Amino acid sequence: IMNKRLRPDDKLIPEPELAKSYKVSRLTLRRALAELRLEGFIVQIPGRGTFVSDISKKIRIPTIGVIIHRTEFFTGSFFNDLLKGVEDANSDQLYNFIHIPFDEKIDSMNKRSFLLDLCEKRNIWGVIVTASQVSLEALLVLKQKRIPFVLANCYYPDVETINYICPNYFAGAYKLTTYLIKLGHRRVAYIGGGRKSNTDKDRLRGF
């Protein structure tokens, strides 16, 4: 669409063929089409199909990216509640929100300029980062370029200029362990995500 290979009012090929051509699942394709619809690139007409919009006539509203680790996308975890909170806060539809899966195993996502490149490429005005695997270096690049962002579910205690919101993981793990001890358990195991992130360290300290 951006390269004008598809023109306004052109009809996209059926979903099964589109998914096959890009070698993705139907679920992934539908998520992508939903993002394109929110960004104003396409319009979906029930019973007729999906058509290309005339983006030259549209006023683009600001877009905010939500970075979620790829393993959390379909797990039914509390991240679903987080995303619902984001959508509820945007009830007046003042912004477009796009969900961006993060995978540290992909080389391009480990670059210092990863988030900046993403913002520039997709015209993102601000970022909500829930994936603790995103590097501090990538966040500092955003800070330097004055692109607003906030961390959810992770934090950096040594960098006061980075805004974050997350639960008190130390207190939570402490209370959980205390509860088991009060029940009379004496052989209590802790299974966590390692010691890489500050949130993992907080849980272990609480335990």
C-alpha cells in the first residue's frame, strides 16, 4: 500500500491465500489486518471483503506502540488484562495502539536503535514497554530522542529519569512464602525467571 502497488479501493485477496503467501497463520494475519484497519490503511466490509483505503485523504491520529514479549501474546497471562486497561483508557479513541511482539533472539531487536527505528518506520509517537528483555541501551536512545515511553512490569532503579509502573514483587513473593510457612510447610521451592531482570531479583529476595 505504501509503495502504491495497491491502490485505493483495490480488494485484497482472500484471507486463506493471503496467509499462505506470507507463510503465517490465520490468527497472525487477522491481527495484522486489525492493525492495518486501526491505522487507516484498509477498510473491511462484511460480505464483500477487505479494501485499500485512500490514506492520502486521511488525518492520521497518533500511534502508540505496546511492546510485549512474544511468549506472552497467546498465554492468557495478566498481560491480557494490561492490554484491556490500555484499550479502556483509550475509550475516546484519541490514539491508535499497535501491539509489537519482542523477541531477543532476533538480531535486529537487539540493536541499540531498535526502538527508535521502529518508531520512525511506523510513525509511533510513544511506547509502552512490558517486555523486560528490552535493553536499557535501547530505552536510553528513545530518551535521547525525546520519544515518550513508560515501562510496565520492569524498571531500572539506577536510572531515575525512566518512568515505570509495576507491582511490588518483593512484597508479593514475601507474602506468598510467609503464607506457606504459616501453613506448616518447611520445604518450599522457588521457581523463577532467573536473575537477569530487577523484577526477578525482587521476587527472589522476597522469597
